[in-house]
Amino acid sequence: MLNSQRHYVSLRLLALLPLVLFSPAVVVFFVDAHVSWGEYLGVFFHLSILFLVSRLDAAPWAKAAGYGWVALDVLTGILMINDIPHDIGWAIRLGGHVLAGVWIVSSSLVSKAWPVTVVGVITGLWLGGYSFVGNVLAEPFLRPASILILIWFALLAIFHRPAEERSAEPTGTALA
């Protein structure tokens, strides 16, 4: 039976999964942001983030923001697949990006790997901050955040180790 206390997949794989799933969606975002099949990729990408949210160190409220982001972006993807007006879906997506920014910044700030922290804070601020100016800035101004989040996932896979792994490491010998 499955045990919620046991990790069945490494954090590295959990960071690589959204990286792999989001890479084609980023290409679509740069080439033609309004193709419907890109929304399918986006839904699967966001669903893969559920596993990452559950494993990254963060305060419970920050994890709730991460789950909220996933819920709103999956909702948006399904709405867009079913032909709701773009303006409605875009507004919902931007609301979810505020929550994404909260989770990304919060989980990055507790990372012991400075590249994860630096790129995560920039990514989260860009992604969440765009939501407040998306009505005056064109969608292409959001594109750098998509590149940054890919870099953040890669850095998580390379550098980040959960607190339970860090606490299991020996800290040196005690003085006698």
C-alpha cells in the first residue's frame, strides 16, 4: 500500500518532470501562444508540480499557495481547451501566477543552495509581479519568467536537497 511518509521518487526527478513537460509549452508560448494543444501540455505540466510542491521545504501557507496556483492554472487550461474567451482565462491564469510567485519565492528563500534562492526569488517576483501589470504590459513581457522557471527547475534538480537529507549528514566530530 502507498505510504504518505515514504518518498517514492527523488526530488531530482520531481524537479526534472515539470522541466521536461514545460519546455515544449515554452516553445509554443514563444511561437504561437494561442494554440489549443499547448493548453494540454500546460495542464500536465501544472499537475506535475503538485509533487514538487509537496516535497519542497516551505511554510504550510506557502505550500497552499503552490497548490492554489496549480488548481487555478489547471482550471484555466481546461477552460481554454473548451473555448472560453481568452481574456477570461488570462485573468484567471494571472491570479494563479500571484500564488505561484508566493510559493516559488517562499520555497526558494529556505533553500540552502544560493543559485536556487537567487533564480527562484527573481522568477517568483517576475511571475507574480506581472499579474499586477499584465493589463498594461503585453504578454511577451511574461516570457522571460517562463525561461527563468525552467532554469529554476534545473537548479532544483542539480543543487537542492530537502531538509531531511541535510539533517542526516554528519556535521563533524565532537570535541572530547
